[in-house]
Amino acid sequence: MIRGDKLFNHLSGGPSMFSRRYTLKAISALVPAFYIPTVSAQDAKILRIVIPFAAGGSSDGMARLLASRLSVELRRTVTVEPTPGGSGILAARRLLNSPADGTTLLNISPTLTIILPKTTKLDFDPLTDFVPVSNMGSNPLLLGVHKSVPATNLREFIAYVKSKPENSINFASGGAGTSTHLVAELFFKRAGLKLTHVPYKGGAPALMDLIAGNVQAYFGNPSDFLAQLSRSDIRVLGTSGEKRLPDLPDIPTLSETIPGLSLVTWNGLAFRKGTPKEDIDRVSQAIQRVSRQPEYIVAMNKMGIAPIGDSPEQFDATIHRDKALWNEAIEIANIKLE
């Protein structure tokens, strides 16, 4: 830190230019502008949120919304750093190569923590090498169909597909083994349907081909559909969540037609193993406070996300609870370890 006398000399060109009285006045006027609340060395460090997706997507938007409020709660800079590639592997390696000092968080989801280890050989274990901090929020997937499908609800859709030859109806996904693929496979299996899977590289091209009519059905994130619902090209028939979405109260849940069928994706934050518990608890508690803010809740709901903001123990329980259902979907999709 620059001492007061040196700061004055630096700004004024030397003490000879002003009297002592003006020197004191000048320094006093500058104090508020240079004042920084007393914080620990740990809190002064930048907190990085690494996300395994490109900028501009729903996960990026969620993380940035949280980061802006988290920086106020923690009184430290919080940045969001997209690190796409390898279905999350590059982002995971970035966390694992960072020090376990409470300065780097990883955005985790079922894809990275549960699905990827079942489909790809990894040299790390997300369930043991990551330490859950808090679940930012969950979102269901929405089943959308092209206007050429003569169905206005789930029961009519099931009846329509069953009336056609097996595998003659196509459904899109954001890629083999993604949540958009596995939720669809689980639903079709329990509904007794057989459709042909058409994988895409991401949800955006899948949705565009649904709108164009090149595929007949697609399970996508609410954020994928919300901007498109005014179009007459597609209809949304159901949501995979336990409850109807507040912004889409007329869209029924899958479980209203097939009891017990509910599977949602979630986006949470984790530190690497070895991070001090006090750092984990400090950040988790700040996320919990942010998640109770009314304006934050409204903003998350507009993205189709239900904010959660839970404890590390509660988030860990969610991960292990959902593991069995995602594994069932992987078996149905017949996805093998590569």
C-alpha cells in the first residue's frame, strides 16, 4: 500500500508545492475513494466458476446470474469462465489442476458426475474427486413435437406413435448420452414406444430441425423452448419435472400420464477434494442466501430453472439419489463404455 505522504508527493509533485494544511485536506478527501473493507487474504482472492459449456447457454446464464450476487455476499470478485470440450472433461481437469484453496469452483451436472463415468473412461472419479458445495438449481426437460404430429397432449402423442410402424418416428437429442437423449429414452421405454434417435451436436441445432420438421420430437431445456413457444411450428406436450413450471402452468408433467416418471437435470457447484471445510461452508452459505432473494428467484424462473441453494450434504444426497435413475436410462439407451 502507498503511504499517505508518498501518495501525496506522487499526486502533487512534492511537498514544496502545498502547505501542510492543504496536504492533510488532500489526503482526507482521497481516503473514501481508496477505502477497502478489511477482509482476509482468502476472501480477497478471485473466486472462479468454471463451466463446461460455451458462453451464451443456459448454464452460462445461470452461473453469471449467481456470480453477480455472490460477489456481493462474499465481498470478493467472482468470475465465470467457460471451458467447453470433451463433454465436461476439460473443465473438470481445470478444477483438478487448480489448488484446493477455495478459489476455483466447477459447474457440475448429471452429465458430468453420473453419465460421463458410465460412458467414457476417465482417469478421475467425479463422485470422489469433487466436493459438492450447493445445487444452484434444477430444470426439467420439455417434450416438444412438430406441428405435423397430430397430438395436443401426451396421451394423444403416445397413441399416435403406437399407431405407426416401430421406429418410423424420429426424435432429436443434443447428442448421444446427453440428458436430452436419456430422458427421452426413459420416457419412451416406460410408455412402450420405439422411435429412431437422431443425435445432434448440441440442443440448438436439434431444436432448429424440430422447428423445420426434419424430426418429430425433442426433449429440450425450457430455455431452448421459451423463446419459441409463440411459433406455430411446434407444441410442448409435457415436462419431466415433479411439478408444472410456474411460467408454463398449462404444460402437464410426464408423471400425470405415466406415474412415477420424473427426471430433471440440475446444475451445482463443487470444489476439488481437499478444499478446507470452512471454505466450502462459506461459499455454500452465501449461495443459500442468494437463492432466497426474490429477484433472483424470478430471474431464474424466467430461464425455466427452479433455484435450490442447498447445503453440501443435501446436494450430495441429490447426486446419489439420482444416480440409479440415470443409470437405468443409460441401460435403456444401450450406451456402452468407450
